[in-house]
Amino acid sequence: MTKFSDLTRLPDAQGHFGPYGGRFVSETLSFALEELEKAYMSLRDDADFQAEFDRDLAHYVGRPSPLYHAERWSQKIGGAQIWLKREDLNHTGAHKINNTIGQALLAKKSGKPRVIAETGAGQHGVATATVAARLGLKCEIYMGAEDVERQKLNVYRMRLLGAEVHPVESGSRTLKDAMNEALRDWVTNVDDTFYIIGTVAGPHPYPAMVRDFTAVIGREAREQSLAQIGRLPDALVACVGGGSNAIGLFYPFIEDEDVAMVGVEAGGDGVETGRHAAPLTANAPSGVLHGNRTYLMSDASGQVSDTHSISAGLDYPGVGPEHALWKDVGRVSYVAANDEAVLEAFRELTRIEGIMPALESAHALAHAKVMAAAMRPDQHIVINLSGRGDKDIHTVAKLDGLEF
Amino acid sequence: MTMNRIDQRFAALKAQSRRALIPYITAGDPAPQHTVGFMHACVDAGADVLELGVPFSDPMADGPVIQKACERALKQGTRMADVLDMVATFRDTDQTTPVVLMGYLNPIERMGYDTFAQRAREAGVDGVLMVDMPPEEGAEIAPLFAEHGLRSIFLLAPTTSPTRAATICAHGEGYLYYVSLKGVTGAASLDVEAVERQLAPIREMTDLPLCVGFGIRDGETAAAVGRVADGVIVGSALVSRIAENADHPEAIPAALKAVLGDMRDALDR
């Protein structure tokens, strides 16, 4: 097995995480990615840039986000103590803003007046539209037509923020198709446009860059655990679609071998039914999509599969390449939570703790509940509560037979 | 490297001081049984090399015209194995026209690079152009293709830096595909003077034929580009004709010949 300390030195110069990652893009984008890599590498170690980033995280996003001990829920489960890393309390209501703040600063420093983004549930779109409004950048968002339908509230939020939202009608009309369309826009407008990718996927340097901007979650959680629990937690749990919130929490703990890590994918109707969005759990074969090699759900002839999840934000056939490597080397285990268990966890946290989680984050809750029940009360689990559930009220109400 | 059909064809064109006319069609569009006939029609109209698109669910570098062609072909069940069968059938009656498969990497990744290369060679494929495989990522893949006599064709773009251009020229085989504009396939018209300016330094780096694609719609643009390049590649203009006639495919060969015939005449004038 790879030494876990080696994992912190990735990706390599070509953007590879072992056999995964890379830069599989059409030639027109190669130069833009090289420039982005150069800009990012120089600013990453630039004290002024980091100070500006930290200042924005503190005063605009509202960091640090609390680490909250869900005592009542822990008691009810009757096992390990559950702690919630409250990314739902960030400005715009999810962890996505951490990354968009970082990339928008880069866009500004690169002199690009226009930003574009893809979005699934709309959280990344909202976060991008928000920072674009604040920095005075023109903003256009690509969103699958199906997601536009199921996330109307976020679509309107983006429009209020001054962004143009383009519903994408091609393919399966979800997140992957939105990303295709954003890439087509970028290849056309590459001179004046910065593409703010919302997850740890895409061509190098995006997976590493998004990870680094999001890792503030884990750095805080690590310090907070030491201060509040008195030691590191026994386990970390986070949901995984592309995998940005999970990487953000896990990465700063990667060398802490005693801390178990579990990524929870979207099980949909059940991995065994084929109607899911869980490439790691299902052991999907390696494939190439959106600029990187990773575990990818595709049919035997290499056509990318339609996915299914109750949460638009996890409805993606691939996963960030670093997660793919972490699975292979055994550093993180990946499991899936089905729609039904997710809804139950959504209702339970809302009723017992008065915290309404995003359906994406409820995947982590659903699995952590099972884990906690099998653990002792003196053990501790930190869950990334990556977003709040306001955007999902329509989806849940519909299941209850209500229409607003 | 032994000469393959691509090298032979460009050598012959050079000897005659002629420009290559390279049509692109998506295999299986509007239905698989028509594709081989369309390939022959293209050759009859003066095509020198055929680019045959392998349909893919997520054609990120393509505009709406070729996206829809992929959707039609996939709906009719066209997969990589079928595309290879089409090439094999085409070879029953045409052993000289080079065929290049163009598309995205994932269908090959799933088949396995070695298996694909072997089957492609058996079918009579001469070259492979994968839009999302730049030479850096192709470092381990291209040699597998070469073992089976397949040429790896790479793209150059207006945004390609001189350093990258040198790398691409060093890895390129068969011919180089210069993407005339920033955008997806089927986008706006190209600027011939800009193309000429950008091709000049590339000429200094390589003896490979330089072919230009994106934005070539008719005889006039083909002729203009033909004056500065070794070949012209035409895709969306043909695929649009296929789309217009999808309900009466018997009309498509004549429609393809009309577009290509004009281009051939203009190039040879």
C-alpha cells in the first residue's frame, strides 16, 4: 500500500493521481489550462493572495464554520458522538462558496471579465453568481434542463444575482451535460472567460486547485476536534458526487492514519438496480470524461451512463480523480446511501436537531447513523454538513404530496 | 514506420501539387446501414481521406450539428464495434482511401487500447484522432496504436503555444489537424489570413501535411484555405445535409456529392 504521506504530494507535474486525473482536453483549451496552472501555482504560495482569500473567508463567508455536537441525535442513535461541520451556515448556504471565492480572486487577478460555471443542484451556480456580483464580473451558468426544473428556487436566486442561466437540453439534461456545455462555451470564449469548475474533477489543475480552496473545511475541523473533543475524531463522513466537500474535509487528515474516512455516494434506488450515481461503490471501470481519467459509469461500449439520485448535486457519473486513487490505495472507503435512507435522515436531523440538511449532505448523515450505532459512546464521528436544505423543500414537499 | 494509406495518399497529392479534401461524417447517422454508402459517395466526389466520427454520448468539443448526429447514431445503436464493421465493409471495395476514426477517448478506453488497435487494423483503419487525447496523455497510448500501424493524428489550435506546437509536431503522425478557430465544430466562419499567419511557424517545425478544419462550408472557403494548407477538412457542412435529409436517406449521397464536388472543383482550379 502507498504510504499515506505520499498522498499529500499529489498530483504529479502532469496532474496525475496515480493512474487517474490528467488533462484530457481538446487542444484549444490546453493553453488556457497551462496559464491557469501557472497563475495558480504562483498565487498558491503568495502571502498577499492567501491573506485576501482568508479575509474573504472570514468576513464574507463567515468562517470558521462551527463544529456542532449533535447531542440529541447521538443519544437517540445510542452509539458514537456525532459532530457536524456546519458548512450549511456559510454565506449562500453550502461549502461551494469557499472554492468560488478562491477561483473568482484568480479570475480577477488574471484580468478575465467573464466567468462561467456548471451547476447541478444550483449551489455552485449560486456561489459563483454571488462572487461574480461582488467582483463585478459577468456571469453565465449552465444547468441541466431537468435540474432547472427541480431546483427552481436556486435558478431564481442566480438570476436575482445578475447571472444568466442557460438550461441545457442535450444528453441526459443533468450535471454532466451542463459541464459539456460549459466546456463548449469556454473553448469558444477562452480569451476573456474564466471557467469556475465547482468540483474536484475536470482537467488539471482543477482537481488540485478546488481541493486546496476547499481544504479550509478540514483544517478547521481538525483544530476544532482537538479543542472540543480533545483529540482527533475516529471517523470522518462526507457525501461524494464529484467529491469537493469530502476532499475538503478529508485532505488535511490524510496522514492521520487512525482517522477512518468514509465517502458516501448517491445510491439512488440501490446500487444493485443500476439506477444510482455511485461509480466508486459500484466499482465502475476507469474512463475518461471532462478532462480527467477516473471511475466512470459507462456502458460496455464506453457511452456514459445516465445516473439517478434524489439530489441533483450528486447526480454525476464520474468522481474526482483523487477519490479514485484514495479508493485504490485503501485510504478512504466508499459506500452508497439510497434515496429512501437519505430522506429519512433529512427528516430526522430536521426534527431532532432543528437543522435542515441539503439532500446531498443527508447522504453522509444516513450512513453515519449506521456507523454510529455500531460504535461506542466514547467514539466520535465528524460529518461534513455540506449544505442546508432550503433548496430541497420543494423536492421533499412533492414526495409528501404537496405543491406550492 | 512503414508507409500506410495516409502517408501514401499525401505523398501522391504532393507529387501532383493537389490539396487533400477530407470529409467528416458521423458513423451511424442517420442509421448504421447507410454509412458505408456515404463513405463511397464521398470518395466518388473526390475525397482523399475519410474521417469517420465515432458517436459519443458527451461530445464536448462539438457544436449542435455534430452533437445531434451523435444522438441520432447512438439512438440507432451505433457503437465502436459497429463502426469498425463499417470500415471493414468499406474495405471490401475500397482498399486505397485512408480512413481515420475521429471521436473521444472513452469508447476506446472501455474496449482496451490494445484490443481496439488490433481490431481497428484488421478492419482497415489507418489513423486515429481522439479530440480529448493531446500528445501528453497519449504518451502511452500512441505507441500501442503505432504497433498496429495506426497513425495518431493530433490537433493544433490558434491558442497552441510555440512550445506546445513543437511537442505536437514531434508526436504527430499522418497529418496535423489545424483547428481554424476558437470554438466548437460548426462555429462561425474562419479568417484565412489568420490561419496563414499561424501555419507559417508550424511549417518550419514539421514536414507533416497541415490540414485545416472548422468553418469550411463551401467551395469558396475550401479554395481559400487550400491556398495556405495541404488539405481541408469539412464536417458540419456535410452533417447538416445528412440531418436535413434524415427522413429520406436515399437523397443523402447526392447531397454529399454536391457539397464535396464544389469543393473539389474549387480546390483543383
